[in-house]
Amino acid sequence: MPPDNTAQRKSLWGYGIAAVYSIFALATLGVVAFSLTQKVELVSKDYYEKEVTCEQQIERLRQTNAMGQQVTCQLTTDGRFIEARFPAALTDVRGTLTLYRPSDSSLDREVTLAPDAGGRQLIPADKLAKGYWRAKLHWQSGGRGYYNEYSLTVR
């Protein structure tokens, strides 16, 4: 009669289960480590503070929409300048033009408005990175606040 070898064999199920759990734990740690190294861009650094002034922003938009002539903000045909043009009815215009780059907040810029007597201001665009920009125009005239946004594509 042959010898009985069943008592000498060991089951490898325990090693397999331990390997699966170990690989799962290592993969989870890898995903966590990867996600911690990624740059997260918010709309702005003071997002919550800006949210508090939301009602004021809505009022500025209402006043802008109620104007007879609209303010324009666009790239010139040669693409070298951003032209902001205000109606002649607006006097003593002061404010800011924020050039917001959604894909990289480190490229954002802010320009003080100082239109000429004809209500026109040219802002150099040659140093702006190519791509999509949001021009956020915030100005005051006659004691009233106004706001509008424009889409620009620098080429």
C-alpha cells in the first residue's frame, strides 16, 4: 500500500488571501499618496468671503443690464490688446479689469481702469498666455457699481 501524502500537503489559500489584501492596501496607499501631490485650483483663494457679497454682485449685474448702451471688452483684431469701451454717458469711470485664467490661477492679473476721454482703454495682451481667459470688468460711475464678464481667447 502506498504512503498517505495528504497529511503532508499544505493549503496555499491563506497566502493567496494575504497577497490579495496586501495588494489592495498598497494600491489604496498609492492612490492616496498620488492624490495628495496633485494641485487643486479653486475659483479664488477667498472663495467663501466673495460668496457673502453675492447679493451686491447681483445688483451690479442688474444695473449693468439696465444700461442703454453696453460696455464692450474684446481683443483687437491684431490680438495685441484688450479693448474696453465705455459709453459716453458714463462719466468718471473707475474700477478694475481682472483677467482670470481658469486653468492656472498663478496667471491671473488685475488692471486698474483709466479710460481716455472717448471711453476707451487698451490693455496689452501680448504677455498673456495663449488660451481661454475670463475678463471680469468691475467699475463705478456716478456713484453706482457695475459688473460684467467677457470671454476672451488669446491666440
